[in-house]
Amino acid sequence: MATEFDLIEHYFKPLSTGLCDDEVGIGDDGAVLNAVDKHQLVVVTDTLVSGVHFPKETCAYDIAWKALAVNLSDLAAMGAKPAFFSLALTLPYSDEAWLKEFAKGLADLAKVFKVPLIGGDTTKGPLTITVSAQGWVPTGQALMRSGAKQGDLICVTNTLGDAALGLKFALKTIDENHGLSEQDVAQVLEALNRPMPQLTMIKLLQDYATSAIDVSDGLLADLGHILEATNAKRALDNQVTNPGEVVKPALKAKLDLDRLPLSLAVAQYVQQQGCWSTVLAGGDDYELCFTVAATDFVEMRSLADKLGVQLTAIGVCELTEDKPCIEVYKGDKLADEDVIGEVKGYLHF
Ligand code: ADP
Ligand code: MG
């Protein structure tokens, strides 16, 4: 029977590669890592709990991939280049076949971005995976949620809603395939289980974006976080320049459903349903949502294109005297509630 230390040595130590000779990864009480001059360290952590963040039936490879991917996605949203990560793994029992697959999923994604595993913890209990990742960003260039400006375009990378549709198939909460081909179903399941963090975008975000977030909870919720953080910062900045005065107007977002980038599978599903809630409220896409000055968008989009990332402007930030909200349009008309689906056309904070 392998001990905890055998498991670490066998499955996780091999992922502790790529460190400098004077750095220490797995094996001592702590990792020792070199700092990078004129950079700030961005630190993120995300926990995945079986049955909560992924269906219980999810294979070990995909669980590991996702646990690392969601953390790297947070680094991407901050404009930070991943440097290393650690893993706290809680397992109900030691299953070597499961661990082998898990370590493979972790290794495969770590290899894509050359990010070493530098330590962690292994405990017994209900299956829970906590990854913490760290990345470097040039001092002062980390991207916040709070920097959106009046007139900025709201943009997203690639397509939205694929993972949410994939989840419906994974959980078997849809009873027919809605005319989707086997290939379509495989594609949305892949989006759910193997999200690819948008790290190729970090330099462009640093250079062009005014705020950013990764789409983990759903487009409306995450864009809501940008507005919330931006308006809180506007109020705070205003307190410094005009003490005692309430800042007005605030920033709101206007989205156009007709502009949302959809894969063929999701487009077909939305058309059949006649409602957009899967795209607006479905989480797990791990695409980036960010704001950029309208005058910079075309240049940024063509640079992203060269990196193989599709950028789409889906809306605009405007000032409002009312409560800040997200207004959802279909073309030039406000969308009806039944078109939007279970999520409201605007969210008040
Ligand atoms: P300690 O008792 O000092 O906390 P541990 O016995 O928990 O140390 O861990 C021994 C070494 O193995 C440490 O370097 C730790 O970071 C690493 N480690 C433990 N669990 C994991 C894991 N799941 N993934 C990667 N490294 C791990
Ligand atoms: Mg320990």
C-alpha cells in the first residue's frame, strides 16, 4: 500500500520541473522561489468540490485539468504570466489508477504553459481539489475589474455558452440532443471539461484593456462584477477629489444579444429554445470579458486575431443617473424577458 509520501514522490514530484538550480520545489517544508525584478506577484486560489464544481462522474484527468485551468484563467484576467502553482488534494481513498490520470491531466495543462508544481498538501476526506497559482505582472500593470470607462466597448474572447450547454449534457438535464450532431455535443463537453485559459491575451490586456474578468459565473454576473468594482472605485476616487459628494452619474452596461459570439452548437440551441439564459447566465466558459477604449478596439482585435483569439465587442459602457445596471438589447430594442430567460434584463446591485 503506497503511503502519502510515495504518492507525492511518484505522481506529483515529476511536475516540479523547470525551476532554477537555486530554487526549491516539492520535498521540503516549503518552496523557495526567486522574485522577478520590477514585477508584482499575483496570487490566486480556487477550490473544486466534487458534486458542486464538477459532476461526480467527471474523470480524474478532466478534474485535474479544470482545477489548474480555472486558476490560470484568473491569472490571465489579471494580466499575469503564470510562474508556479501548488495543489492541496483531499481524497476519500488512495486510488492509484485515479491518481495516475489526475497527475496526467495536471501535467498536460502545466506543460502547455510551462508552469511547475511547487508543493501542496495531501489529506483524506471528500474529494476536494484546491489549486493556488502565482504569476508575475510588470509593476503597476495588473488589470483590475475596477477600471472601466465611459464609452469603453465591452468585449469577450472566443465564444460563450459552450460549457453551460456541455453541463446540460453532462448532467443529462436535456432529454434530446436538440438537433446537435455528435461532434457538437463532443465540442460543448470539451468546453466544459477542458477549458483553455486565455493566457495568450495577457500582453494585449496589459497594453489595451481598462478592466478585465474571466467568465466563470456567467456573462451577466461577471460583467456585473466589473460594473460593481468600477462604480465603487469611481465613488472612492470622487471622495478624494470632492469629499462628501455622492458620485453621479455611475457606469452602466448595454449589451446586444445579436452580437454575442456563439459556436454553431450554442447558436442552434439558443434558436431552438428561443431564449438566451444559457449564454447569459451559464458559467464555466473561462473566456475573458474586458473593457477597452473604442478607439483601441480594432487594433487590439487584429493583434488578437494573429494569436488565434477571436475578440467580439458585445456592448458599451455608458453613464447613467439611475442605478447602475446591465441593459440587454436585441438589436436596437430592449430584449423581452422571455427572450432573456431566467436571468433579468438588468441587474441592480
Ligand atoms: P509538511 O508535513 O511539512 O506539511 P508534507 O508531508 O505535507 O509536508 O509534504 C511534503 C512535501 O510534499 C512538501 O514539499 C509539500 O509541498 C509536498 N506535497 C504534499 N502534498 C502535495 C501535493 N498534493 N501536490 C504537490 N506537492 C505536495
Ligand atoms: Mg502537510
